[in-house]
Amino acid sequence: MKLVRQPTTAAAASEPLELEAEVAVVGGGLMGLGIAWRLAQAGRTVVCVDAAAAGRGASWAAAGMLAPYAELDFDEVELLELAESSQRLWPEFAAEVAAAADADVGFDPCGSLVVAVDRDDAEAQERLFAYQRSRGLDVERLGGAACREREPLLSPRVHSGTWSPGEHQVDPRRLLPAVEVAGTRAGATVRRGASCARVEVSAGEVAGVAMADGGRVRARQVVVAAGAWSRAVDGLEPHRPPVRPVKGQMLAVARDPALTLGHVIRSPDAYLAPKADRWVVGATSEDRGFDDRVTAGGVWELLDGAYAVVPSIYELELVEVWTGFRPASRDNGPILGGCDVGGLFFCTGHYRNGIQQAPASIDGVAAAVLGRRVPASLAPFGVGRFGAAPRGVR
């Protein structure tokens, strides 16, 4: 079994950066890499900097579920509109990345099945289902037998479920390097091991970013897409994004050809996302700052929750455990677009839905940087909704 710790920093680049570009992107996860790719496609010179190794932030840690309905909470109307707009983009986005990078990104239009293991779970699902149907969502209620007919590995304990045929998944560990390849082939520069310390602003306009090792990237536009670390970037007052890390513990078991899951399975206590070579099981949700420890209790909760709905997991090899840090804003909505500091843009704070909301967020923020029309679905998620942060407050 492999224990993977999420790096919060990486070794500094061998020499301090001294670069000039039209746009500097801070953060090399899916959001930052995707925006750099889109801007390079549009002919902009772009430098993307990231402190960590390639694809080792929240994007790498994620399960890659594209589940706007299964993740829906009551009255999250604006988030649902953003999620639905992103879901419509996903098939074309995945195909475009795959073609640009000559890579398989693990896109799978498999649908998801949210199961209830007892009557209390079923009643809660019924209430959510009624709300989903009132919103016109493509979901269907199934009894326990129908759930098992769709997924024979499900436990006899499963009482009922909600089937969402329009939900998909992708493999982030294939997607991330593919987006980076696509971006560099389009002309973007990506520098790893380069930690941004500060966004430089002069007379209300962005001038570039200063690196922790004394280097600098001169740029008239900067996109902050540093995930859970976005708030640590200096120079953003009065719009320092109120983003905190929410720890998630996850694990993977080896895939056995004799045991097949055809869909993403979600239960009250765990989810299982079957990939080509493994099943991903997640995820805890812990407000513990940047605590990257994998705990016995966390692993037990995940295995117990998964076993309750798919008992066959008991026989599978546990191959990996890890932690990641979801970037959660104060209201758990993303922070997207520009602000009243000239040339400063944000793409962060996606909490547990970053992979799902990526195409809409990437294309929308790239459009804002390019001065093009921004989709209306992004309008509720500007940094200005939080007001000006007091100076000196982190």
C-alpha cells in the first residue's frame, strides 16, 4: 500500500525566474493549467507558476466525479446553474484535451447511482428527489431490486436509490498531465517548484508576481488559481479571497476483472468511483487546516461506508491512501472573474466541485481576461460578494 502526502510546497526552481508575459497564472492545478491553455490558444503569452510538483494539489487528489445532481443541496440554484453549464461542456472539453495532448483522460459517461441503505436514508433521498424533479433534473428513483439489477455487486441491504444518467466521471490523474501538455503545446510556459509570494500592484493595476526566491514574472494581468493556498498570496488586499482548506482523506483499491462496477456509487457515508485500474473511495471532510495526516479513523470510516453498499471491497487489495485540501470559500461557492484591481482575476474556491465546474470556470475566466463576454452563470461568484477584507487579515 502506498501512503501519499500532499505537498504544500516544493523545492525552489534552480534559478529565480525573471520572465515577462502578458498573463501570469498562479497555480498549476486544473483551473490554472486550463486557463493558461485557453489564453495561449488565443495568442496570449502566458506563464503559469506552481510551488508543487505537477498535478499534486486538490485536482490530483480528487475522484473526478462529474455529478451536479448528486452533489446538489437544497436552494443552491446559482451553483446548480453553473454546474449544469459546466456539465454540458464536459464531453467536448474532454475530447479537446485528449486530442490536443494525444492522451486518454478517462472520461466516462457512466451515470451515477446514489443509494440508501435504510429507510431513514431513503426518506432523505425522497425529499431531495422531489426537489430535483421540481427543478426539472433528469433523475429517477429505483427500488432496491432495480438498483441491484443495475449494479449486481450492491449489498442486499440497499433499500433504494436515485439514478442520474447524465452524470459522468473523469480520471484526474490522467486529465491533469494532459491539460498541461495541451497548454505547453499551445505555447504556455509552466514552471514547477516556483512559489508565488506576492501579486505586485502599482497605482491600482497589476504589474506581475514576485516569487518566494526573489524571482519575478512581469505581467499586466494575473490570474490567482492557487486552490486552498490562494489566500496565502500577498498583495491581494482588499480582495484577499476567503478560502480555507477542507481536508479530505481518500483511498484506492486494486481493480479485479472479476468484480465490475459500471457506475459511480454514492452512499450516505462513502462513494466509489471505478477507474480503469482502481476503485477510488472517498472522502472525509475535515476542517483541520493543512493537516496532511492519513488517520486510522478516516480510513476505517471510508472502508466501512464502502463495505456497507459494496461488500466485495473486502476482498480487494488496498493500494493507496492520501489526503487532499479542497479550497472552500466562506459560502462554499467558487470565486471567479475580475475585480476593481486592474488586471487581477480569480479562479478558486470551488470546494468539492472543482473538477465538475472546471470547463465553465476555465472558459469563463479566460473570457474575462481576454475582455470577451462572460457567461451569466459566473456572475454570482465574483470576489466582490464578500466585501473588502480588512487589511492585514489573512
